[in-house]
Amino acid sequence: MRASADDKGPIDSKFMEEAAELARGAEVLPEGVPALARRLQEVKKQGRTLRVKLGIDPTAMDLHLGHAVVVRKLKRFQEFGHQVVLIIGGFTARIGDPSGRNATRPALSEAEVAANAETYLNQMGVLLDIEKTEIVNNADWLGVLDLQKMLKLASSVTVNQLLAKEAFGERLDKQLPVSFHELFYPLLQGYDSVAIRSDIELGGTDQRFNILQGRELQPYYGLEPQLAMLLPLLEGTDGVKKMSKTYNNYIALKDSPKDMFGKCMRIPDELILKYFELATTFSGQQIDQIKHELEHGGNPRQAKIALAKQITTQYCGASAAEEVLNNWEIVHSQRQLPSQDQIPVHPVKPDTPLFRILVDAGLASSTSEAKRLIKEGAVQYCSQVVTDPNVSPFAIQAGESSDQGNVLQVGRRKFLALVRS
């Protein structure tokens, strides 16, 4: 059987089917799924597999579920037998991608980049088959570009084209500075595609300009232009901004099972299906069934519990996910205290006022927030609501406690066992 033909000839249906599966939830540029199917057919004739590129700048220590979206898609190509190439931006991370930024990123040292890259690879091992992954560092080719090669690279694009990048245009409109070295970032990312001879590059939708720049650059070096596969950005737990450590709305891959589960339970109901699609291993059929249930009166809370358990299982293991689910249900459904090992211990001097304990323990971000929570009745000590910010907890008659000490509760989810220091 053959799929519809165009002026380049017919595409075998088996490649259309593979392309449709690989492109699920993503945008392929240019020309969508048929272009990917055609590339699959071409490389098959050449006796090879696709070279699928993902570049990551190790600008921080932790990866989060937003990063995992594109890595999981890379894994899908790996499962179909294609060669995935993971580029560690040892050179570009020291510049910093200006995409979505209203200011120049601070420069990172070579040592900082190396340390971040090591922890990135450790975390990616949960998602990718590292042994089958080609791992390279763009410092190996970008760090040795001499002036003549840099001038050749720069001559492939106009300043007008680079300034069309959204991040630059917005800054210029606001009369904010654009550093000259930032203009090179899309070119350097594009040169990565030249260096590894990529067939397709993955990235979030915020990488559209950079990935297409690589596509424009490859013919300049005698290579067939790569395809771009763009994946949606995952909103953070606030449901508004993209997941980012900058916005403190992220779920880190290294989060404890308790924190990971709890953060998942805080996402807005309208993002449940998107999280299932982008952050879990659930099949399309399973997700469609969840969608059907939600649209026909299903309880979003139950769907969110399934989501939180599945994500926690992926990164922390089934037993840890089951344990944290049981504790969550005890606290939130049965209104009991968590188990002893789930309540952190906090030593306190006997005369310390309650508001100060909340701030010191990280249960409130500021003195004013701590006092507001207490006055609003959101704080309990030994199962008693406390409304005086200045009272010392140990001056309150003890009621219910854990084996570790007397329990301080803030809201529904935060617990602390206070012990005298």
C-alpha cells in the first residue's frame, strides 16, 4: 500500500504510520508528518537510521518535568531504532540561550557547566538508554572555531534576520540592551546541526527560531536541511507560566516522592490531560479514556491522583509512589497526621514566637506572611488552632503529638514536629 504521492514520488504507508506515531503531540516543520515520513523513507534507502538531535545547555543542576517532555520524545525515536544524539552545550551554555529572556543571562564558568552536565546525564538515565545514546559536547567543535570560520558562519545570515528573533525584538522595543555575543547563539546552535549532520532536531516551541536557523545553515555547508520537531511547553504548577526554576513552579526529577506527588496534586484541573500527554508513559488510548471520563462527570481529583502516582512511579519507583499515596490519603482524606517518618523534626528554643518558627522552618516566606497565616487560623499546634503570632508553642497545652514531638500544622499539607533545643 502506498500513501498519497506528491511531486517527489509516493511515500510507503509504513513510513507514514511510523511518522504519525513519532510526531504525536508535536509540530513538524516544514510540511508536517509527510515530510518526516519521506525522510524516514530516504534514510532507509540509504541503509541508515535518522540522526535525531537534542541540545541541552546545562545552566542549572536540576532537570524538571518540562525538560523531560522533549527527552521523552527523544526516547520514542530511540525505541524505533533511530540514532539519538544528545548535545551537551558545554560552549553555548557559557553564552546562554536568549530565547524568552528580557535580559542577558549571567555567564557560567567552564567548571560550573561541567558539574551541571554530569548531574544532567545522571537524571536523563531515567528516561533514555544512555548506552545507545551518542553523547557529545559542542565545546569540542565550537571551542576551536578560528576567526576565519567564525566569519564564514556569520556571513550565512543577516543582522536583520537575527534581530527578527522575538526575544531580541521585544528588548529593542523596550530599549533594553542586546549583547552582541547573544546574536551568535542561534548560529552556534545551528552549527551544532552541521557538526553532527542531524536529520531532525527536537525542541520546545520556544526553540522555533533557533532550530529553523540550523535548517537554514546546513545547506550553506553542503548538507540537506534538517526537519524541526517542536513540542508544547509544559506549564508549571501555577498553571500560567512555563515550568521553570525561575518561576518556582517546577517539579524536579530529583524531588522527593512526597514533594513530587504533592506538587502534581496542585496543578490546575484544566492541565490534567496535558500532563498525562506530555509527562507520563500512558498510551494515547488510556489518555483518551481519561478524557472521556472527565467530560462525562468524572472526578478530577481521582484523575489527578492517578497522574501524581504515575509520575512519581516513573522517577521514584512504584513502592515509593504507593507509600506517598497512602500517606497523602491519610492526611487529606482521613484527616490524620502523616506517619512519623514523614514529619520533619525542627528544634526550637522554648521562648521562640510562633511566627518566627514558621519563617525559620520555611513554612512561610516572610514575617508578614507568617503572621497573616496565623491570624487567619491556618496554623494548628497539637490539633489546636493558634491565632496569636507571638505565642510560644510550648506555652500551649499539649494535645495530639507524634512520637517525634508536638506537631505544628500549616494549612492542609505542611507538618513539623517541634522539639526543644
